[in-house]
Amino acid sequence: MRSDVASYVGYSGGWAVARDFSQVMLEERARVLGPEHQDTLYTRGYLAHWTGMAGNAARSAPGSEGRSHLVVTDVRSWEQFGSRS
């Protein structure tokens, strides 16, 4: 799975590459699955994680691009679907 590749690269120290890979996956998932789909939200969380690890913690914060409503959406979806294994 492509998200696993991003994780392997990121946890191996390639934070910026994992961030860029996650950005591409987020755009594709939002287009195909929709912005509220659990996989899209899951990918958005990883994008925030890798963005912060790559040295841009301010940009990784939900709502930093004028999207503060995503914080509520992400929490609601996480509670609704639970953690993924």
C-alpha cells in the first residue's frame, strides 16, 4: 500500500519525502473518495505529521490554511471509525 511506503520513508528519516508523498495521496484520495472519507482524513493526519517532522510545525497544525473546521471533522471521524489497524 502506498501509505506504507510513505511511513517507511518517513520513519527512516525521509520526512520531507514522506510529506510530499502524503500530499499527493491526499489530493488523490480527496478527489476519488471525497474530503470526508475516513481514508482521506487518515491521510490528512499523516500529512500533518510529516509536515511537522520536516520542520514546519506551524503549517502542520489543523486550520493553518484557513481550514479550522477540519479539526472537528477529523475528531468526529476518528471517534466514529476508531483507530485503524
